[in-house]
Amino acid sequence: MRDTIIKGAGNSRLLKSVPNALTIYPTHEALMQAVSTSGWPVDLLGLQAAGVEQMGTDLNKANLLSDAAETAIWGNAANRTPDAALKQLRSLIATAQNTANGRANIQVVSYVGTGVYAEIKTLTFSVVPKILMVFFENGHLSYMIPGVYTSGAAVCDYSTLGTEFDIETGLGFFDNSNRFYRSNKKSADGKTYSWRGVTDYESNQGQKDTAITWSFNVSGKKYTFIAIS
């Protein structure tokens, strides 16, 4: 939209009165009496190009709330006001947001393992997950076999993770009998997931390799995490 800019030369607008104005107001006194009491009937003939430096945008229905815009909002045109349109749009936006909030948000993040023992791996999500899963590069859900002295998970309830490394929750595998563990945590805002694999027998390369395997960090292997919020 543009503002109107008047030249200030006294000719930006014209007035037009009734055809019998001289009969109704034959004297100056009669005209002034009408102006100060009952009123002097006139029409404003609008802006005159000769007296205007810049014509502004017309404040009419077509520019403020056209039939096309009204139909797009309500499905029909019924001479509604811009105020009604703004209220309706706010209602529609709120409804759309509530609908979006009720839908699952799925995030997919992948990385390739480095094979480095006890390396802390991290993934950052745009939304805090509720469920976290990890898949191998062939698309299969990572394989875990819990036993009497073992526990593992390829799917976890993300809410159970704490903000300090812990072997009891999260993804991965830990074996109490052979003393190698996966350890998981999440950031304070919940959007960053971190994990690592360690063993009590760090002098044993086999144990270290197993810790690397069960903490999803085998060199060259692609892992894909799916987070559902």
C-alpha cells in the first residue's frame, strides 16, 4: 500500500453541492447558517490529480478484503470485514497447529561407525524424541538377545534416559558376566543423545571390540537412528 501525498496547492479535492444551492442559500449568511446548524449538502469529488503528488492506495473492498480473499477464507463471499477475516484466520491457524501437534514427528539420522573404543557418539534432534530405534545398513532392526546376565535394546523409551551416562537405560547392549557395557545419556534439553561402549577389561582387545560392536560403532558400518516424537 501507498500513502497519498498532497501538493498543498489548494486543489487536491473538489466539492459539489445540490443543483438548487443558490435558491436554498441565496445569501452568504444563509449558507453560513446552514453550515453551522443543519448542514450544507455537498459531495466530495475525490482526489484531483492536479493537486496530488502521489496517489495512495484506495481504501476499498477490493484492496481491504476482496470477494476472492473472503471466499478463500470462508468458502463464500458475504461482505465480511477485515476484522472478521483476521479473527477467522487466527482460528484456522490455531486449528492447524493443534492438528499438527497431534501428529507424530519422525526424524531420521544416520552415521558411519569409526571403530574407536569408548568414543562418545552424539546425535542431535530438532524435537525431543519419545521413542528411539537404531537400524543396521541393511534396514534390519539391530539384533539384541537379552539373557540371564545380559540386556540389550534396539528400541528404547527415550524418557527413561538421564543426563548422566548410565548403563541401565537406552540403546545398546551390556553383559554383566563379561563386563562390557553400553552407556547412554541425553542433554538437559533432551535434543542431543550420546552413547559409548566400554569394558572392565581394557587390556583385552577382544573385549574392547565387543564393546565397540554392541555400542553401534563398528568401523565403516552405517547405522540409522529413527526418533519418533
